[in-house]
Amino acid sequence: MPDWFETTGDSYFKHVNRTTIELSVAEARGSDAELSVRAAAKKSEAVTIADRLVAGSGWIPAPVRLARAEAEREPKSESIAEDEQFPQAAE
């Protein structure tokens, strides 16, 4: 996924709240980096700091990772037995 998506201020951090930005940076770079984001006075500053800290790390946000995991799963058979489609009423 890092070949197609890079986590930046524009692609991710501007679209989430400050707590998510802090947690994301902590996951990507550690708790010391999180403190840098937390110290920002405004969200726009937090976005800029997060963008700089995460750049080049290859870190991918959880929503994108989940989509990747689902795409890699083998498709399940969509055929449903006739008795499952139309269950018999209890007599």
C-alpha cells in the first residue's frame, strides 16, 4: 500500500481530529513525536508537524490498512444453498 498512498497533511491529517493526529504520530514515530504534535497551539500546526514527522516512514492509517486487508482476502463463495435462501416454515 505505501506504493500507492503516502500519509500527508493533505491526504489524512487535515481530515481527522487532533487526538487522532496525536495517536497516529505516536504509532508511526513514538511517544516523543506525539508530544511535539500535542504542543502545537492550533490544529493547522499539528497537521504540519505530523506531516513532517511521518514523511518517509511508510506509515499507513488504519482505515487504509483495513481496506488493504479486505482486498487481499480470498473471495467467499456467493452461492447459497436453496434451503438457506428459502427456509422451511415450522410445521
